[in-house]
Amino acid sequence: MPSNSSKASSTSKAKTKAAPASRVEQARAAAQSAVDVPVGAVLEVSDRVAELVEPFSGRTAARKQLKTYGTQLRRSVKRSERRGATARRKATTEARKTRTRLERQARERRERVEQRVRQAADRLPVLG
């Protein structure tokens, strides 16, 4: 029987390590997390700022980086222009197809109505 109680106590110790058992430990874990998140965010921002500033460390490097940014911007604008032109052409083509389809349907309906009116007029007795 003593061996069973030692198993139970070792199991409860394993649970304690996996998840905080007491409210004090839970509060401590929450406080650590509340501090760790902003500190980690500051370190991330610091790394990103360092990456941004590094290319501008010298005059030549700065010119080269600005030239690269200009090239990227021009390419991005050209890409956007091409996408816009493609979208405009597609929309225009779709509108033209829709207009043609609607005009054809209207013409067919008008012709059917005119045909029915002529047939109805032919069936009417002539007065006079």
C-alpha cells in the first residue's frame, strides 16, 4: 500500500509543475507574462529599427538604399497600374456582354409581342 501513496504524490507533483496549482502561483505567472510581453515587444521594435537604420549608416549606402526604394516603388506603381487596367478591361468587356445580352433579350421579347399583336389583330373581325 505505501507504494500506491508514493505514486499518487508523484502524480500530483507532476501536475503542479505542468499547471500552477495555487492562486499565488497563478498570480505570479500572470505577472511574469504581463512583464514579458511588453519587454519582448520593445526588443522586436528595437531589432526592426536597427534593420531600417543600418542601410543609412553611410552616405553611399543611403543613396543606394534610396535608389532601391525608388525602384521598388516604381515597380509597385507599374504593377498596380497593370492590375487596374486589367480590371477595367474585364469590367468593360463584361458590361458590353451584359448590354448585348439584354438588348438581344429585349429585341426577342419585342418581336414576340409584336407577333402576338399581329396575330390578335388578324383574328379580330373587320368592321366596316
